[in-house]
Amino acid sequence: MPGALRMYGDAAVREAIPGLLNDLRSDREMRRLLSDRLEAAARSELAERVDEAVEDGTARPGVGADTIMDVIAGGAWYAVCVRRIKDVDAAATELSELVLRGILRS
């Protein structure tokens, strides 16, 4: 998770995001390119890890890797680009805890 926060913290990446989001919404080929080249491997690896965690009883079933990836990417983007966090490590720890443990008491 610190990697996503650091990536979005890069000034060039942060400034490019609004245009990239617009292009992704309007350009099917750009969306396919991003998905196929950049996201597919990360989503596939995460899906394998989630499946293994469900199998061994570490994670509960029913939460998809795509949703987890969306939460991580969206949370990282918002923290860096909108809230302008400075402590990447603390933000990564907090986001990790939220993703792994949720907000409700067991």
C-alpha cells in the first residue's frame, strides 16, 4: 500500500490524474490498455492471495479482489491528491488496517 501512496504523491502523477481519468472514461482503447498492461497482473496476484487466504481460513469468503484493489487505489488517490497527506507510512498503515480489519468490532 505504501507504493500506491508514493506513486500518487509524485507531482507528475498527481497532475496527470484528472486528464487520465477523463481519458479512461471516454476512450475504450485507453481503458483496455491500462487494464491489460498495468492492472491485470496486480489484480491477478491479489486475487490469488485472496483465494489462498479464504482457503486457509484467514479471510472470509465473498470479498472480491477487484473490490479490494478499488478500495486501495481509491483510498490512496484520495489521501494523496485531495487530503494531501504528508506521512505516507502512517496513511499506508491506516489504510491497510481498514482494508484488513474493517471498521466494525467483531
